[in-house]
Amino acid sequence: MEFKGTTICAVKKDGVTVIAGDGQVTMGESVIFKANAVKVKRIYGGKVVVGFAGSVSDAFSLSEKFEKMLQKFSGNLMRSAVELAELWRNDKMPRQLQAMLIAADKDNLLVLSGTGEVIDPDSGVCAIGSGGNYALAAARALYDIEGIGAEEIARRAMKIASELCVFTNDNLTVEVL
């Protein structure tokens, strides 16, 4: 049985970057296996925040591989992401991972896939996972509203996603940079 389903949303606004993730782990298509999983965490001495979605084992594997690259390249987020992607491009990675990762530091916000893609979102907002499109649409709609900061946007977007996606709950882990 495969474990999957989650939503991760990241917002970068006014010098603040937030990554929020829900806590639901779904077994198959119909069983909530766990409601309080933590899929957003700080790495590299707290200077980098990652949130992962996809098949659980693949998501952990992608996160671990990225963390090793951060160590290798002294915390340089962009270089670490590109070098990780190179592993797939040079056929040094034995298989594609069914997972995605959002990674952020004080300057950058990136989306990495388990197939070797690196995406630098151009709007300051990105989301991945089963409820990612709901969270992304909500965050984009809230982004230009005066007086709403990055954390509130991420929390509201995740709440909306949890109301629409059966694989997403409102038990959030939120990390702010």
C-alpha cells in the first residue's frame, strides 16, 4: 500500500518567506493513516526550510539527498538544487522519485522535483502536493491584498486547500524565515 497525499504552500512577501504544510498522510485512496505528520522542517542549521510532498519514502529520500547537497555546497541553495538535478541529467540517479520539495532560504524560493527539475517561481508563491493547486490559487488571490503578510497568506491558503482536497487537513506546520 502506498502512502501519499499532502499540501505544501510557500509565500515570499516583504522580505519574509513562509512554508506551510498539512499533517495528513493517506494510505491508498481512502484511509487517513496519520493526521499530524510533520512535512515542513528546518535544515542546515535552521537556515533552510523545506516542505515535501509525494510518496512518503520518495519524499524522505529527496529531502535527504538535497540536505547532503547543502552540506556539500556550504548551504548555497541554488547550487545545491542544480547539482541535485544534475544527478538525474547525468543518469547517476538510479530512478525517478515520486516526490517534490519546496526549499527556501533568506534569499531564494525553489521547487525541486524527484525527476530533476528546479523551478524558481516568479510570483513569490508556490505550492505542491494533492491540494497544491487549491493552495496556490488561494495564495495568489490573497497576495496583493494590503496588510496581509506572508504567514497569514500561507495559513489562509492552506485552510482553503484543506476544505477542498480530501488528502489535505488543517493540522499545519508553519516555518517562517
